[in-house]
Amino acid sequence: MPEFILPVRPHYFDVQVGLRRSCFTFHVPKQQVINTDINPSLTQFRVPASDKPEIRQQLSVLGIDAFRIYGDLEHLSETLVNAYGA
């Protein structure tokens, strides 16, 4: 077994995995976490709560919404309510 964390890009056999363009990591017993000590290229972004509505609006203009990410009826209805109101 390797002694380091392995990135894994799956085959898009599942609709959700394909919609999200998912990638995963395989964590080995000797290395449970990824942090900047192990990988200095990691970056963390903190988004203030007050900025989130504007960011959501900008993403919506770009065609990125909950339905595009999750692709199910629940998120379709959420997207429609957000776009057109209840």
C-alpha cells in the first residue's frame, strides 16, 4: 500500500459524478489529512456570508446553479424558486 494520499479521477458512470466533474482522494492509514505541511500548494478561501448572495447571483448569470450541479428535481425546484420567486 502506498504511504501517500492518491488523487483519483473516476469514470463518469454515475450522472451525479459526471455533472459535478468529481475527483476523489484515497487516504492511506499513515496519512489521514491533506494540509499545507504536506502540500504547500493548497489554498484556502474564506467567503464572508455577506458576499454570498452577490456571488450566487454572479454564478447564476454564468449558468451555474444548484440544478446544474445536482441535476435532480429538488434542485430544479430550488433553482426555479430562486429565479422566479415562490
